[in-house]
Amino acid sequence: MRQFTCSAINKIFRLLVLVILLTACSDSKPHLPLLSPEAVILAFGDSLTFGSGADRGQSYPSVLAQLSGHRVINAGKPGEVTAEGARRLPALLDRHKPELLILCHGGNDLLRRLNKGTTRTNIEAMITAAAQRNIPILLIGVPQPALMFLEPAGVYNEIAEKYGLAYESEILPAVEADNSLKSDRIHPNAAGYQQLADAVYELMKESGAL
């Protein structure tokens, strides 16, 4: 009887440990609210959002709209730096009232080697503008220009951790490192934008938005 009791206690203990570990794992990924059927998604950024290098219907917001079944507004502006984006975003948030903001900005700051602290301040201003309107954010990390695009600039990971954002860090470095997925030195082609849309769609599902 005593041996059975000890065995049962050990099993209960292992079960409790497993539950704790599973709970910790599930809490490690930031959560996004479930989008309503009529939800509007605002994809905000520069040429990577606009879809430079591919036909208009092949941009990642266009592909994401097909995948998700939601209206995705393409608010990409080629050549824009984050200072300009921070000024442009609030009016778009008020006009479209999206249930989700997908933020992919800063590439032109990196290409022009603008002050990283200023870039961070501008991106955080965009996040604050959305937070003030209770709009959840999905952040896409932009890689630092180099001989090989290996990882996003560190500022994106820091911002994602600071604000607890759903964060896609791997897809743009992967696309930028594969010439078969690019139309020029910087911009993806249709296949590259398809992969970007696929990655964002998967993160939306994993985070609970879909």
C-alpha cells in the first residue's frame, strides 16, 4: 500500500511539472486577439510592404488577404524612412480603424545608415500610436544590410521584447539571403513576397489572431 502511494505521488508530481512546463511554453509567445469576421488589417511600411519588385497583386498584403480572408490594406510607401512613417501612421489608423497593425519599417533607415537611436524612437512612436488606439501589432524584423542578410537589426528584437509583440524575425533574412526570391539587391520577387505572406499568416494563426 505504501509503495503504491509513493508511486502515485511521483506520477502526480511529474504531471504537475509537465503542466507547469507546458504553461510556461504557451505563455512565451505573445498573444493576438482573435480577429472578427469583418476585421481590417493595416500593413504599414515602405517598399517591402508596397511590393516593389513584383506586380501589385503579388505584394505580401495582397497574398495575405487571400490567405486570411480578411481585408488587408497595403499602406506601404517606397523610399519612406521611419521619421516620415511615424508622422503618416496615426491618420491611417484613425481612418481605417484596423483590428491589427502589421508593422514592417526601417529598411531605408538602415540602408542610409541613419542614427539607430532615432530609428528606434520612430518605430516606438508608431507602436505607441497603435497602442493608444488599442490596436494590436505584429512586428516584422528587417535585416541589417551586409554581405549576407543573416538576421534582423537588433533594435527589432529589443522592441518586440519590450512591448511583448508578436514578432516575425526569420522570414526577411531568409528571403534576402536567397537570390532566387529577389527581384533586385533589396526587394523580393513574387515568390519572395509569397513566402513573407505565408510566414505572417502562420504567425497570426500561432498567436491566436486567426
